[in-house]
Amino acid sequence: MDEERALYVVRAGEAGAIERVLRDYSDKHRATFKFESTDEDKRKKLCEGIFKVLLKDIPTTCQVSCLEVLRILSRDKKVLVPVTTKENMQILLRLAKLNESDDSLEKVSEFPVIVESLKCLCNIVFNSQMAQQLSLELNLAAKLCNLLRKCKDRKFISDIKCFDLRLLFVLSLLHTDIRSQLRYELQGLPLLTQILESAFSIKWTDEYESAIDHNGPPLSPQETDCAIEALKALFNVTVDSWKVHKESESHQFRVMAAVLRHCLLIVGPTEDKTEELHSNAVNLLSNVPVSCLDVLICPLTHEETAQEATTLDELPSDKTAEKETVLKSNTMVYNGMNMEAIHVLLNFMEKRIDKGSSYREGLTPVLSLLTECSRAHRNIRKFLKDQVLPPLRDVTNRPEVGSTVRNKLVRLMTHVDLGVKQIAAEFLFVLCKERVDSLLKYTGYGNAAGLLAARGLLAGGRGDNWYSEDEDTDTEEYKNAKPKEELLKPMGLKPDGTITPLEEALNQYSVIEETSSDTD
């Protein structure tokens, strides 16, 4: 009945009546995502009627009402089949200012029309294969990048940027050809990175360092949404970027990594939005060539160094223990380097572990990232080793028992999900410089057996990668307990069915074989 009434007015009414009836339809079906199949034909005709109205010279408010209803109807894939034509797509491109070559974002009154047109395009392109093909034919990705350049550094148009970026994400998700076009022809990497810089209001203090105001206000909801969409689009653009050969590309990735470092050190309007923002930053960092991740850490500034020295100088000279406590309490500084971003990643990882679900999607990206950072960058590995595997003092409880980060990661080493337990074990193995004896000290033989068996290291030794030698970190508690530990030995079955050390079992079978040979 709603579609029939709306269709009648759209076909025969004037702009004011069309606007009213479509506004009523939009208000009633704003949250509708499933439609009755019996009214499918009426919805198709209503879509066709709305496109015809949009060709006319109608007020902006009427255009918005038409587009809102079209956005709702475009949630139904079946409705889109007859209305997804090149002509209709071009109508939406025109209304979204995607066909304009000049600076056409001056009329604020047109902004709602642009936003609603982009929303319609997002739904239509996502739900229609024909629209996806037409997007390639109409060079939609290039038009979206052009609109983004008009939006750059402009205020009060966050919604336009947000849905432009969302449509870029959808296109690059569905078409690998568009990913390549965005990366190389359209210079999508620097463009989208600049969008992030604008969203975060970054002020550079060095080539790859930005000023962080820890007491500043949180990111606004609009800029947070824009940043999230830009991060998702950048992920698609850089998904195949494991190797970098050109110096210019290396520079671009380092700039992007520096922007992502800034992203990790700011917060959104809510805790959930902050987590979503940081989650997308982690995913994107996973695409950055590991050689470019050195910008995640940076030397302390003169102000930070002076502040740390002032804190120590305020203590009397005889307070040696207190001075050591001050140094150790600054957990975000290591070897003169600012480790704030790595500390945020570590906390993010622990929160994902504590959630206790969706480990493969939510936990493995950050664990993989920290593993690769640790393997390639010595300062990061040593900082994480101090945080995750501090000198062992509790030698009475099993490694998987407790609430420390080490305990939580050791428990993951026997997780039912193969991918989760492999990356958890790999992370700890890298922190131990791939030394079997060090890994066993912190995890126990049983927990590490899976990784060691896969690496052919059950008998001991170390992995293939080279790491610098560090000083001995064994505590007195561990040194005292080490001689009392009972090492696990490979076991086997004797001929009588009882268990014995594997070497002894093999010797007994050898004796039996020799006896049998003599008998023959």
C-alpha cells in the first residue's frame, strides 16, 4: 500500500506532494532491510519513477527525499536489476558532483544532496554486479579521488568525505583492477594518507614525527568516521605491498606508518570508537613493509629527556632504589626511544586476548604485527621482551597459570585454533630470539612442543634468524630452581608394553632383532 501510494504521487504529483509522500515513506521504512516479495514489482516501478523525477528541475529538499527513498529501496538486490542502467548511474554521479571538473562545493545547500547520492551509490554498487561493471566503464574511482581532492582541508564536509571514502572502499574491495588503479594511476596512497593527516590535524615536528597532545580533546565523531573509512580504503590499496623496491614508495609507506603511529596515540569520542579506529590502524600496519615500521618508535625529544632527568634530580642522591624505580616505571621509554605506540599495540593485544572470542579475526593481526616488528627491529623486540617476558621470579606456578601477559600468551599456545596457537607461539619464540632453551624457560616444554615439533627443534637449538647477544637475565630465583627441574624426555614402549625412555626402548628392540637373526 505504501509503495502504491508513493508511486501514484511520483507519477502524477507536483514537487511539493512528491516530497511529502516520499518523506513519509522514508520515515516509515528507515530501518527496513527485508522487503515483502509481493510488492517487488511496485518497488521496481517506484525506483524508475524516482529516477525520472530526479531528471527534472526540482527543489533541493525534494531531491533529498527522492534519494532517501532510493537508498532504502536499493537495499533490495532484486529491485536494482531493471533500474541499474548507465543513464541512471550518471544521474547519481551528477547529483554527487562527481562529474564536475571545477570547484563545485561552494553551495552548502547542495551538501545533503551530494551525501545522499553517495549513500545511494554505495548501496547500488555493493548490491549490483551490473553497477560494478558500470563503475569501471564510468571511471568512478577517478571521479571519487577528484572529489576527495576538492574536500581536502575543507571544513563542514565530513559526511561527503566519509561516504566518498566508503564508496572507494567498496569499489576496491570488489575489484582488484581498481586497487591497482588507485595505487599507481590515481596516487591513492599519498591522497588517502593526506586525508588521514587532515582528520587527525597532524603537525609534523620532523620528517616522520608528529606532535602529540596527550591533554588534547578526543577526535570528533565525524572525523573518527572519516579516518576509519580512509584506513579501510588504504588497506585495500596496500594489500599486496609486502615488498618495496622504489625509494619513493618506501618514503610514502614511512609517512603512512608515522600517521598510523599518531592514530594509535589519540582517542576517539567513545571507547568503542577508539578500539575500532585502532583496530583498522593495526590491520593497515600489517600491510606496511616491515622495513618501514621503524618509524613507530622515535628518539625522545629534548623536552621528554629533560623531564625524565628532572624527575630523577629531584630525588636525594642516596635514594638509589627510588631512582631505579622511577626509571623502571616509565614503561614507554626504552634505550632512549619513545615506545608509546608499541605500548598501545601491546595493550590492544591484551584486551583482545581478554575478550576470549573471535581470536582469528581480532587477535592474530596484532600478534602478527608485533612478531614481525620484533623480528626486524631490535629495540622493539627488547622492549616487548621486558614487558611480556620480564626476568622470571615466580618459579612455583606453571607458566600458563596466572594473569600476566606471559600467562595469557602461554595459554594460547595450546588453543584449539591452529592459526591462533601458531602465531602466539611464534611471537614468544621471537621474543626469546628463537632460542629453544629460553622459550622453554618461559613457557614449559609441553606448551612449546607443538612449535618445536613443527620447527624440528624438539632436541633443542635455535631458529634460522640471527639476533644480537644479550646479557644473562636469569634471576636468582630461577637459577636456584633450575637444577631441581625435571626435564621432559622422549618416551617409548618396551616390548612388554611398559613406558621407558625412548633410547632404552630402542636398545631393547635392537637386542630382540639381533636375537631373531641368530635364531634364523
